[in-house]
Amino acid sequence: MIHAFPCGTLSLDFVGTLRARRNDEPTEKLAAPSDLDAWFVESGLVPRAEASLPEDLRAALEVRETIYALVWSRLHDQPLPPEAVDRLNAAAATPPLTAALTPDGWARSGTPRQALSHVAREAVEIIGGEQTALLRECARPECTQVYLDHSRGHRREWCSMATCGSRMKAKAYRERQKSGST
């Protein structure tokens, strides 16, 4: 797997395909159409992806950045930018993936734009629904992953305990050890 899925929601995991947004050189995980295809498959959205074209990748990056702009607005109690709302609604209006019963269960299929529509629809529900109050951004300074905080006290600080949480706890431990030994 080349992609990470720490959020539990496809649309927010999709936003995380641009890692470390605040760094001088963020890490782009969707650098080629094949990366987009891999994300669709690894996310479980489709069992196999249609071959994405460069224009599909451009559309995907636009949707990703639109979702982030809208989430950022929600996180900072700002009005939703109307142009971002229009772009997300347009992506969500694309016909959805097709679900089909198979001998092994069921599967979705369709074009890259239809898969992107699925991601956009989920984002519409999160940003416009009750879950918007659960939106958080990872507290690790190098990370900009956004997620829904479903923890009991709604005090989750990191996108994932396995990655950012353990790094931050290890850093705090080292700092305590360093300050205690001087």
C-alpha cells in the first residue's frame, strides 16, 4: 500500500493525500494518474480502478483542495467559500459508482469521475451535517491530516495514535528526560 487511511472516512483520507501541507515542500501522494487509481483501490472504493487520465487527476486534486478549503473554514469558524461550495457540489452531482451483486458479495464499478463523486458526496455530508462539529486537524505540527473525533470525550489530538500520536508521545518523553537530567 502506498496510501494511508487513518481517518475512517474516505473524503478526509483523500484530503490527506497531500501530506504536511504547512511544510515548505509538502509530500504529494497523487503525483500521477496511476497514484489516483491506486488510492481508489486501496481505499476499498472499487476492487479495480479504470485507468485514470491526466484530466481525472487534475479534477481529483481540485476536489481534494476544495474539500480541504471547506474543512479549514469549518475548523476556523469561517463562512464556507461560495466557489468551493459550488465546486464540491458539482463533483458530488456526477452520477455515482454502480453497485453490483457478485458471486463473492458486491462491488462498485465506474469511471474515475464517478469514484471522485463518491468522495465528494461523503464530504458534503460531513461538512454540511452534524459531523462537522467533530472535525479536527492533527496536533502534530508536521501533519495536516483532518479527521472526525469520535473519542469519548472528543479530546483526540492526533490523526492516528500509531503514527503521529506515538511520535508526539515519544518526543514529549525525550524532552522530559532531557530536562530532568540537566
